[in-house]
Amino acid sequence: MNVAKIHDRMHIKTFWEKKINTECQYAETEEQRKNKSSLDNEPEDIPGQTRNPAGSLAVKEPGKKEVEVIITELRGEWLVRLENRTKHLKKLNDSYIKKVKVEKSATTAHRDDSN
């Protein structure tokens, strides 16, 4: 594999890993914002919330397994996109090579006709 493709693959990998981390952080902050703004609601109206003995709401944080599932799904999506991009680039490269071969044969035939 040439160096440019390896560098490009690493760039894409880090790009999607950053995107995954950003999405996870955004989801966390959004969940916290929702939980803070809905403190007046009844616990049965809000999934994952119950009243503690003092009467205030207790919020259930997403567990490690839920976070791992989300990350696994995002990585799977990243792999699919990367594979699709690789297929597209290969197809594009193949069509470009065919076009160059056709142009070369056409110019060679044109030269032969003029001689």
C-alpha cells in the first residue's frame, strides 16, 4: 500500500474518532441539560428518574455498557463509510486509468494515420 493511502486512512480514522468523541460529549451534555431542565416533572414522566428518600429526583447516568454500545455502533458506521469511500476511490482510479489508456491509443492511432 502506498504511503499516501496509509496517511489518508490514518487521517480518516482520526477524523471519525474525533467525531465520535464529539458526538458522545454532545450527547452527555444534552442529556444533562434535559435532566436539569425537567426537575419539576414527575419521575414517572421521565425515564430513568426516581425520587430518592429526601424527595429530590435521582438521575440514572448511562452505564459503561451503553456508552460502549454507542461507540461500537459509531465505529461500525465509520468502517462502512471508509469501505464505501475506498470502493469509490478505486472505481474512480480505474475509470481514470481506462480514460488515459483510451486517449493514448487514440493519439497513437492519430499519429499512425498522419504518417
